[in-house]
Amino acid sequence: MASFSPFRWPRFAVFSVLLVALLAGVDCIDIFHEWIVTADTSAIYPNMYNQPVIRINGMFPGPLINTTTNDVVHVNVFNNMDEPLLFTWNGIQQRLNSWQDGVSGTNCPIEPGKNWTYVFQTKDQIGSFTYFPSLNFHKAAGGVGPIRVNNRNVILVPFPKPEAEFDLLIGDWISDDYRHIRQVLQEEWISHVYPGVILMNGKGPYGSQYSTSYESFTVTKGKTYRFRISNVGTVFSFNFRIQKHQMVLVETEGSYTNQIVLDSLDVHVGQSYSVLVTANQDEADYYGGFVITMTPLWPKGYYATKIQFYLSRALSQMDLILST
């Protein structure tokens, strides 16, 4: 019978100490969110139409879930709507944890007036994601929001740290009550309901008479920024571009990509991408925009929302502003 050599004990002891030290050094914190979910017409009019908008803590889009690998996220959802509700974490892998995925069949709905706490861990998926309500066509009424999974300090990323990061939740919007849309889609003779506008972070096009506000970002000339672009719509894909500015694709939903330089980027429903954009042009106005794709019933052309860069000569800064 083989015997255990006493000379192996020192190495075994050193290995054990190193293992304990390694485990002790793994960052893992608990992140807590409390959401009050409502659907009312009292405050937000994305397209100047009086329709219910699903808000989280009064916000549309909802709050950012900003987490780091290994963190445990707790989201206590209070359903103040008049219908059952579920949230799903689009792209987050629920390993041996499917009952937190927030879709019908794995979760019982949160009944009106009740609450439920989701608990899930963000592991090795460093990247950009979104969440949205998964039942009863609620997504057409809002309730969407961004998720960031950041790297721990000991984990290197394959590109330099940007000056800042921006979440761009872009999606089509139907100017109608989601309950009426749901009813219409249940009719046998109707297969599609087509949206009439594209929203960026819940806001309409700049300069449109139907927009109550527009989105804007400030960037500094010569700096590089990370844009986390997500399609949170229900129907349309879009092609994202910025005039005279190229984008470097670096990540999609927790996976790093080959870093390719793009003039435009197709983003389909449910997809999220990260691109790096450097403000490296001369002082001028630069336009960008969206081409709606994969919609044969719409004529080809340049639709929905454009992006306009204004470079302040005094401050040497650029404002990223939606326009039509």
C-alpha cells in the first residue's frame, strides 16, 4: 500500500495557504436594489401621447445595475401595477439558478400589490446587458434598463480604459396603450403593429414637435469614450452610425470581440454592443443617425433619429444631441 511521504507536507501546506489567500482576495459584494414599478400616464410622454409608461422608481428607462464580476445582485421588485409582472436579465447566464431568470415557466409572476426579490450572481460575463419586463407585452410600455458587468482590478481588459462610458438604450416606440396593442395583436387578421418613432434613453428626436425632451452627452475633444449600445425595441433592427467618426467594436454581451473598425453597426432587437469612439474631428457639426433595417413594409431610407455633434470652440467639448 502506498504511503504519503512526509516531504510532501510542506508543499501541501504552502498550496493550502496560497489557495486560502486567493479565495480571500476574490472580491464579492452584495448589491441591493429596491424597485417600485408603476404604469401610469402622469409624468412621461415619450412621443407627446398620453399612454401608460412603465416606470421603475419613477424613471424611464429604469436605473442602472452597475456590478462587477462575482458580485451578488439583489433586486426587490414591488409590483404596483394592476397586472402580474416579471423582469428578465437579458444575456445574464443563470447557472443552476434558472428560477431567477424572470420568464414565464421558470418564475411565477409577481402579482399586483406583491413583491419578489431576485438574487443572481454576475460571474465571468464582463460586458453590457439590459433588463426588461417579460410578460403581457409590457416591454412595449417601458420598464427597460441597462446592466453593466465590470471587470475586477486584477482582470485585464483588451483595450485602454475610456474617458467615460455612456449607455444608449435605443428602441422603437408604439404610441398607444400597451393593453390595446396586446388586444389588437390577438386578432387573427393582424400580425404586426408598427412603431412610429425611435427613442434614445426614453427620449424622442431633437427638434420634433412631438418630443418633450431629447438626450445629450458631453465629450471632450481628443478623448475616447465607450458607448454601450442596446436595442430595447420590439420590432425594428437599426443601423447605428456617426458621420465622420469611426467606431471600434470591442464587446458584445459579455464576450470580447475582434477589434474591428466600423463606419456603422447593425443592432438587432435584444442585442447589446460596446464600441469605442474618439472625438478626433475638426471643430464642426457632425451628423449621425439610424437606418431602420429588416422592415420590408417601410420604404428604404434614413429614418427615425439622427445624432448631431456640436463642438464648442470655447470649451473644446462636443455635445451628442438627438436630431431629426
